[in-house]
Amino acid sequence: AQRVTQPEKLLSVFKGAPVELKCNYSYSGSPELFWYVQYSRQRLQLLLRHISRESIKGFTADLNKGETSFHLKKPFAQEEDSAMYYCALSGSIGGTSYGKLTFGQGTILTVHP
Amino acid sequence: KAGVTQTPRYLIKTRGQQVTLSCSPISGHRSVSWYQQTPGQGLQFLFEYFSETQRNKGNFPGRFSGRQFSNSRSEMNVSTLELGDSALYLCASSGWGEQYFGPGTRLTVT
């Protein structure tokens, strides 16, 4: 079974402060991890994918297989980062992700001015 | 490229009725997945279709079904609607292992 846990339902920080959104997963195979973001009144959109190892909008996330974690980090939060963030997992066989994402419950990030 | 589109955007149905939702994927994408989003359960996977075949299925009753056409457009059907089926239904099309979501169909069952 696959499971994704986001322990914080709400997270508040001030502008310019570092932010870390936690994500832990359980999966017996080779996982692919993603972070999705949903801004107010917008559709769910992909923020990061662990295999791309990119930094998007200043956010980074490292897959730690030993701790089964995929925490999302940004050194200096901005007000426009306020949104709902979802961590998601997809099973992967032979390097191909299947179209089944298991989502965490989401973390609402609020960045105060 | 045009994004994923879903129709209708809003729907109100009565308990016991059935409903069909439609999803048009991004051009070239052959995989379409469906999710149910509710405040209590969050985002839950319903099923995935690839090249007109159901490839994955979530833990939903048989009242929830879907299909995919040769042009990759997909429909999802819910029969004998229950009040608990009220939710936002999202579809996503996949390309290169990444899923792109539509705006959703808000279904209200009264």
C-alpha cells in the first residue's frame, strides 16, 4: 500500500522567513514523489518532481529514501507563496510513472507580510 | 498547448440520479486519471485510463465507472447518486510521467 503523510495541516510564517513543508511516505517499490500547489481559485498544478531536481519559484525538495521523506523547502518565503500544498506519490516500474497519484492531506501555507 | 478541460464545471443532481462528467486531455496525452476531492477525505484516486483501457482503479464502489475514447477524451459516470458523492471531481492527463489537472467539476447531490 502507498501512503503519504503531511503532518501539518496549517503552517504560518512571515515574509522572508524560511519555510519547510513536511512530507513522509510509505511505499514498498520505487516511488516517484511530487509536490503540487493550489493557489486560491486556481487549478492544482505541479510544482516539483523529485527526479527533475529543479528549483521552482525558489522551492526545492530532496528525496530521502532512508527517512522516507520529501520535504519542501524555501529559504525566504514570499506572500505569493500562500497556497495549499500537496505532496503526492506515484508508483514507478521501469522508470515509467503510472497515472495513480496518492496524495497527502495537504498543508495550507500562509505567509504574513 | 491547451490545458485539460472538464465539462460541465458545476452540476446539481438529486439523490438516486446518475451523472456523466467529461474530460478532454492535453493533446498527445494518452493517460487520463480521475480523482475525487472532498474536505474530509482530501484527494482520492478513482481510476486511470490509458489507450482506452482501465489501467488502475481506486477503492470506490462499482457505481463509479469510466471510459476513454479513441481520441483520449474520457468520461466518468456515477450511478444511483448518494449525498456523499458531493465533491469536486478532477481529471488529469499525463505526459512524461507528470499529471496536469483540469479545473474540476463541482457536483452537488441534494
